[in-house]
Amino acid sequence: MKETRKRWNYLLTLLLRTWPRLQGLRVFELHQEHGLHVHLVTNQFIDVNRARELAKKAGWGRIHVARMPSEHSGYLAKYLSKERPECLSR
């Protein structure tokens, strides 16, 4: 998990250098079948090709970027309210 946090911090640094006004919420989610993945909701749309370049540079795998309609705020609330495994408690 420590390595994942380091890679996340590096990606966040790259994202903020590219989009200085970027703000958002990040949630780590642990799946038994396919491991860890990250949900990130931001205050602005970011270019998917540039985001993929930055993610690759920071050591991340596949990423998907999509607009999130405001009516999907319940989806965000679901992840923010989920109980977290002990390894994700921070």
C-alpha cells in the first residue's frame, strides 16, 4: 500500500502541474478479483490522452476518463460512505 500511495502522490503532482486549478475527491477501492483501483472526481474535465500519459509516467495502468453528470452524485456518495478495509483506513 505504501508503494501505491507514493505512485498516487506522484500522479497527483503531475496532474496539478498540468491543471493547476484541479481539485477533487479520490477514493481507493480494493477488489478481491482485480486488486486496487482508484476513483477520482474532479472539478474540471481533463484531457484523457494527457491524463493517460501522466498516469503511465507515474506507474499506473489503464485509466478511464468520463464526464460525470450531476445526477450521478449518488454514485460518488456510495464510494465515500463505503466501509474501508483496514489497509485503506488513511
